[in-house]
Amino acid sequence: MKSITIVSEDRLGLLADISYILGKSNINIDGLFVDVIGGKAVISIDIKDPKRASDVLAMNGFKTTDPESIIIKVANHSMDKITEMLEGEKVLVKELALLSSDKSDGIFAVNVDKPRKAYKMLTPFLLGKTANPSYY
């Protein structure tokens, strides 16, 4: 099982819309975590077929992150410490994207060359800790 993450403007009925779209396509949600930061809802969904779910959501106007991304929430000023920590352990950060932030915290998508190792290192910062450690 893998997680996909959707970033959308926070609004009433957002989860109902996403659930309806996936359910109508016979895609089961196995786990779900939501955080709202900076006026955006960041929704992490555990799902068996992330490619299919991403395609269905995209056809309905939702953007998802790469299922290989590790989604973390950290204080805005500490992201450089996180990347230094990873690089210190020989984990190459291939891509880093800010998904949403407010005055104090940010939610980031991190793609690395050694996801298992990075996942273990980043466990305290995982968004909702919904990701499946057996995947990484």
C-alpha cells in the first residue's frame, strides 16, 4: 500500500467530494489523514493503486503528489536541518517541494534516493504517520 497526497484549498465538503470520486471508481480508501495549514487542506490517503487513484482524481481537477514522496511537517526554519541530516547519512535529496505553510510550519514533499532509510530518519516528522513503513 502506498500513500498519495492531495493539496487543495480548504473548503466544506472537500473530503466528501474526494471520497465520492474514488468510491464511484471502485477505489477503496484504506487510511486517511488531513492537516489544514495556510488555508490549504493537505490530505494523505493510503490506497492500493496510487497511479489509478491519481489519474481518477486528476480527471476531476485534483492534483496529487508522487506516491514515492515522503510527506513531512516541520517548522519552516528547520527544513535546512532536515536536508543536512539526510545528506549527513548519505541520503540524496532528489526533490523537495513546499506543499503548504503558515507562519510557523510547512508541509513538504521529499523525494530521495534511499526511501527506506529516509523514512526511518523522518518518522518523527511524517504527516499523520499514515505511510506504511513496510513500503519504505
